[in-house]
Amino acid sequence: MKEGIDELKSEFQAKLLFWNNIKSKKNKTLLILLCFGLIGLKVFTTILTFDWLAGLI
């Protein structure tokens, strides 16, 4: 369990270091929009998939 927590902490630190190394606000904004877009696409396709499955029953 402790190894898993340590791995999560080190992974978080690596992501934070990557984020802090990005100097351009434009690039940070694009990265945030890309993440929201991917999450939105996943939610949208999941809803459509479940509606399609419900229509078969």
C-alpha cells in the first residue's frame, strides 16, 4: 500500500514539474481545453452508446 502511495506521489510530482515547465499561457490554455474536450467526448460517446443499447432492449 505504501509503495502505491509513493508511486502516486512521484507521478503527481512529475506532472506538476511538467506543468510548471510550460512557460506559455497559450500552451497551458490549449492543454486545458484539450483535456476538457477529451472528457466531453468520452461522456458524449458513452451517453450515445448507452442510449443505443437501451434501444435494442
